[in-house]
Amino acid sequence: MENCCGLLTSKQEPVPLKSVEVELEVRDHVATVVSTLNYENKEDKPLEAVFVFPMPGDAAVCHFSATIGQTQIVAEVKEKQKAREEYDDALSSGQQAFLLEESDQSPDIFSLSVGSLPPGESASIRLEYVTELAVQADEGLRFVLPAVLNPRYHPQGSEGVQVTSVPASLVPYSLSFSARVSSPRPVSKVESNCPMDPLKYLNTEQSQATVKLAAGHKFDKDVELLIYYKDAHQPTAVVEAGQTSAKPGTLMGDPLVMLSLYPEFPQAVMSSLASCGEFVFLLDRSGSMGVPMNNNEGSQTRIGSARDTLLLLLKSIPMGCYFNIYSFGSSYEHIFPKSVEYSEKTMEEALKKVEGMEDDLGGTEILEALKHIYSQACIPNQPRQLFVFTDGEVGNTKEVINLVKKNSASHRCFSFGIGEGASSALINGLAKEGGGHAQFITGIDRMQPKVMQSLRFALQPAVVDISVKWDLPKGVSVSVLSPPITTLFQGQRSLIYAQLTGQSPKAAEGSVTVKYSLAGHPSQNKLHFNLKPAEDSGLTVHRLAARTLIRSLEMVEDEEVVEGGEPDEGVKKKKVVELSVQSGVSSAFTAFIAVNKGSGETIQGPLVRRNVPTPMPMMAMCGGGASGGRMMGRPIPRMVSCSMPMRRTVMEASPSAQMVNVGGMVSCSMPMRRTVMEASPSAQMVNVGVMEAQSCKSMESCGRRNCSMSKKSKGMVSCSMPMRRTVMEASPSAQMVNVGVIEAQSCKSMESCGRRKNCSMSKKSKGMKTLLTAMRRTVSSCVRRPTSKGVVQRESLNCSLDIEPQQPPRDPLLQLVSLQKASGCWELDPALAAAVGKTSEEVENTKPASENKEVWATILALIWLHGFKMDAQKEWELLAMKAVSWLRAPNAPCVAECVEAGNTLLGCKVQKDALGI
């Protein structure tokens, strides 16, 4: 494997996909993406190449064609089973065929099959889709080209998609990417998480620009663009003419209008935040949450960032609210049996438990946790707000989203996709159906500011009684194609697609008025638009509208589609297929099929299948917590995985990660040099079920000494790994998990497994689960006992390693935040003095004599935040508002004197008005 050339799979098989070329065109907030995949068969036998890859979950795939030599074949949309049969028939008769289909489980995974590619033959596949770009908190438009496809966890007994993946550094094909941006407003800038060539403007108004991906993309991350226009987003309307070949009165034959609404709420209403609500936080604790947030050295893990975020959330909740925290993996846990009132006692109890949360709950079964949450009765006059944090590696996406939709009347759902490859279909679907807001945290993004923005949304008064009124010329009628608008947020776009029927006079205008009530104040926004169709828009609006209709139909139950009479299971599917075929937009029930019938020559010889690999982060390959279920359709009844998150340089030095099945055990062996192990932040061993293992010798670069393995102990694995301090400091965790009965034998030929001589493992001890986590902080092991409902109860046991690593210094902002009380104040103590960079004596001696200690401490904390942490204001502004509310009470008579003294002590110049007091 180490000598593998660039065009071989992990099984030393040639990969026929040579390159991927992507052209992006952005018009205002709509993107059209054209991908060209170039294949070449260099083998001496005909091939079938199968490529499973990610797509944006809300994309409308609208074109698929293949070019072989001088012949172009344009695919048709057909019912999925018929398309598959046509594809199989073509291959069996020696013809060339091409099949593109959407996954049944999730709309953001597609499978492309290139069949009967003769020896020496080349083929180019052209794939086109359109999508709307989401508005970010800073008013940028976000486009993502998914490059990473993480394994999706499938609950036991469910089916999944077969995926072939390799480490990002071994992806055997190249990627080129270029973008063209145009808008009525000037393009301010284009940012990316990947190296880009400089932005080039195409006109003097700077309303058109191009940008390219720099050469050498590593496939270790999705390609993300953030596009900024010089003026803030304004409401717009685009009218698009129907297809000339389509019948008038049909979706594709009539003009359509796309309305983009950006509501502006009164500032007085927006500044008042709710003081009630039930906040339910649901945290993913599957194995894949142990992956670093990015490839930078020393990057925090996803679970670590989530813990810090929960700290900020719990400090920012207003008094008078209720809350609870759930976490999920293969099972789920909750901190309280039901939501409790927010107080100093309940906040501290929750924070202590959050501090101990790790990525130790196995798979990613979110469904049961959601069912339990929805089974809890809502608290009167406390609107429920659900916050879901996950890396999105879920297989049963549609089932999860349907559950949220069924319960949408009882709550709002805010979702957060963490890391590369998070399912956009899941994250966007949760927020859309739950009436909330979706955020993605990738690359060097900090989770905290995005989550706090969503908390602000949740605390804002809910917009109710939303209605849309159309005013059109006589003879023109409108049919709204989008689902009714149920939520509106300040600065966030709402889209409406509508079909216009009838003839309108030239230069005619129409208008649409959106009315709603906010905090008891009736409001409205009105938009005037010209009914004349825009030029050169193609059929983009029609395809996006068709996609909206298709997704809406796919999400409803069959009986909801039937208008009277008995439910018919095939009604929904029939409607979706008809709409998909008519519009040429893919769906869960259809597929694109193209057959080359032109040459008339049959391809001779047996057909060989080649799976084209997708890039996958290192930790997604090993670990990932798929135990006990199905990983993309593959059953994993008994598994041992070795999980080693590394920097990209480590990955390049260690070109293989091999899954080996030995007598019921799946193990992951990763050859590495010793320097690689020292840079590797964790080593993790997981066992589920019954396994037999062989033990290891020749561990040249494991980073541990004295690793021995005893035998024949039942039901327990213990790992004793004395480590050098230098290695321990670079490797923050080593994890051993066992469930069930284990037998192990000795292992040979593991050149660089991550362990040296003398790794001991006892055997044949039954009925005990041990978890040993060597972290930078306190080491603990836990016994978890699932109850009949799948809830896990925990008992903690203390254990220790030979070397106790030093605890890293905490971020100063989080250190100060952690000291705030639930009421919003701070106490004057040595910890506060240290957080603001002063001694206890300095803080005590400069306190105004007439003021009490809590007021002085709180004002010092606020001055420090405003003086030194304005770049992170979005993270602390809500908890600062709590502090200001506390200060405004009668117990702060000498605020001005305290502010002056605090500025002198801290060397700041923060004005009293700036503090809001």
C-alpha cells in the first residue's frame, strides 16, 4: 500500500476516474454548478465504474449527459426501478450505459454508474445542478462543493449505500474549480477555506468577477466559498418565462416568479429578548465527534468545542427559563429526567456533567433521543427551543426529518452541522421542518459565535400570523408552489416560488405583501415587481421550484397526498415521478439513465466493476462509532477499530489505513513512523460484541513501551500504556473500550501500530465494561448500564496513568465566563482576579469603598470583555446583557465610580454608556 501509485484503489485496482472539473456560476443568490467527470479505461478488459459522492442536500440535479468520442448522449429522467432495469439490460447486451441516482435514505448522496467502458476508451460525464445559497450571519452567501463523504451510521437492520473511501491524500483523481459571480450590486469580496487565485473583476462596476481554486487541492475538506456584495441583501423578484416546448398551464409551460424576502423588524422589538422558554440541547457523542475541528496542529476536537459552546449557552440563558441537556450515540442520556428551572444550582449541576462528556457513546442514533424528547410534555408558557449539535453522519436522514416535522407545532429546532462532510440534507432539513435556523461549522470556524446567533434568534419574539397577499393585473392568477412560511428571522431570507397563469399586459406590475405579528405588533413588508420575464435566466427558477415541490411531496405521508377516499401507497410516488420526469429534476423515486445505442457494436469480455473512492477524513475511516449497526449498508456485528486523528502531514506520511477481519474482529492497522505517532493526538481501541484478536510484535513506531497482552480473560479489556511525557503531551488521548466477551491472541507484524513492547490486555473477564481515556485532563473510566428504554446510567470509577499530563491553559474568555453566576453577576474572588490578569490584592485594594463586592466584580468583568474581547462580542453579548440587567437592580448605586476605577485598574477606556448601564 505504501508504494501505491496515484491511480490505484486500496486493493491495488486501477481507478478509471481521472479528473473532476467544476464550473460555478452565481447570479445574485442562485448558483448553477456544472461538473465534468473524465473517465479512462487503461485496463485490458471492459469496466463498470461506480462512484458514490456527496451533493448539496437542496440541489436540483437537472442535467446528465455522457460524451464518448464525438458522440453525446443526453440522459432522461425515468422511474428509478425502470432506469435500473434499462441500465442492467444495456450492460448485459454489451452496450454502454450511464446511471445517476439519488440515495433512498438521504438526498445529499448520489451514485454514478458508468457501464461497459471498453479497454482504452475515454468518457466524459457532465452533471448539472442548481441551488440557492444560504445567507450567513455576516451577510455572506455560502456555497459548498462537497468533497468529503463521511460514513453514515445506519441503525441495526437498516439498509445503506455502498461507499468506497480512501484517505484524502490518496484520492486518485484531480479537481479543478472555477467560479463566476454576477449581481446587480458590486461584488465586495470572495473568501474560501481553500487556497484560491486572486479575484478578477470583469467590469468597472465590479458587479462581475471570477475566481479559481489554486492548484494542488488536497481533498481533505469541502470547497467553501463566501460571497459578499457591497450592499446589504434587498428583497427581489425574478420572473422567468416558461419552456416554449411545454404545454401552457403546466409547471414548465407557465411563467414562474421567485420572491426573495428579507424582513426588517423594528429595532425596539428586536432589542427585547424573551425571558421565558424551555431550552433543550441535544449533543452528538458518537465516536466521530472525537475528530479535530480542522487539520491545524493542536486543533480542538468537535466534542471539546461543543463542551465550550454549552458553557456559553448555559451562562446566557435568562433566569426564569427551563432547560435540559441530552446526548446521543448508540444510546442516549439526559442530565435531568425532565427539563428543570434555570437556577444557580441546576446550572452548576449541568456544567459539571457537561465537563465530563466525551465522544464515547458509539454510533449516531439520533432518532430515539428525539422520540424521547418529543414524548416529554411541553411546559405551559415556556416555548420549547431544541438545539441539535451533530457531525451529521446519520443514515436514516428522511426518517429523522419526518419526526421533526410531525412535532413542528410544539417547538422550534436549531441545527448545527459540525465538521467537513456533515449531511446538509439532515442539518438543513431539521431547521426547515422545525421552523428554526441551520448553521454549519467547518474549517477554522468557531462554533460559539454561530451558536450564540441562533440563541439570539430563539430568544427573539416568535413571528406569528404570517400571511402572503398577491396583487396582480386582471387576467393573471397565481398558484403558490412553496410550503407556507412558518418562520421569519431578522436578516434571513425567505423564498416563495409561484406559478403565474394568464396573459398580462406589457410593462405590467404586480406586488406581494407579507403580513405578520411580532411581539403583539402587526407589521408588513411589501414588494413590487415587474411581470416581464428576465432575460437569460434559462429554466433555473423552474427547476428550483420543481425541486421545492418534489421535496415537499417526498416529506409527506402517503395518506396526506390522497384527496378523499382510501389511502393509496403509490399516490405520493406517482405524483413525484410525474413531476420529476416533467421538469427533468431528480428525485428519490427517479434516476437519470443514458444508453449508447448508436454504434451497434457489442462490448466483448466479462465486465469488471471498479468502485471510485471518495475522500474521507482519517478519523471517519477508523473509529467513527459504527458499532452494532451498518456503515453505509455494511453489517458490522463485531468490531475493533483503531482511531488515530492526525494532521495532514501525518496522513501523507502514513499512506494506509487497512481494515482487517480476523475471526470476527475488524481491526485498523496504520503503518507510521515514530514521529507520526508523536504528532498523533489520540489512539483509540473499541470493541463491541465477541472478538478474537491476534497480538502484535515488531511495533517499531508505536509511541509506547512495555505493551504486553495476556490471554483468555473474559469480558474485560484493560490497557496499561506507560508513555513518555513528550509523547503524552502530543497525544491527548488513548482510549480502550470493551463490551461483551473478548478473546485475544498475540499479534504480529504491526510495524507502527501505536504501541511498543509490553501492552497488557487481560482476557475472559465477563460482564464488565471499562473505558480508559488518557486525556490532558483528569482520567476516568465509566460503567454504563442501558435501561429498557435505551437510556444509559453511569457510574464513575477513578483510575490513573503512569504519567499525569499537564492540563492546558483555558481560554481566558471561557475562564471568565465560567465564573459568572446564573443571575448574571460575578463574585470577587482570586479566580476572577486571575481571569482579568490581576492579583487578588490589586482587585481588592482598588474597589470603591461604597460599593459591594459583587457589583465591583461584575463591572470589572464587563470592562474586561469590552476592553479586550470585542472581537468575540457575538459570543458574550447575551451573558453581558444578563449582567447589565442584574446591575440595573437597586443594588448598584455607585456604577460611575466603579467604571472609572475599573478602567484605571485594567488600563481600559470603556465608557459607562458602552457597557449599557
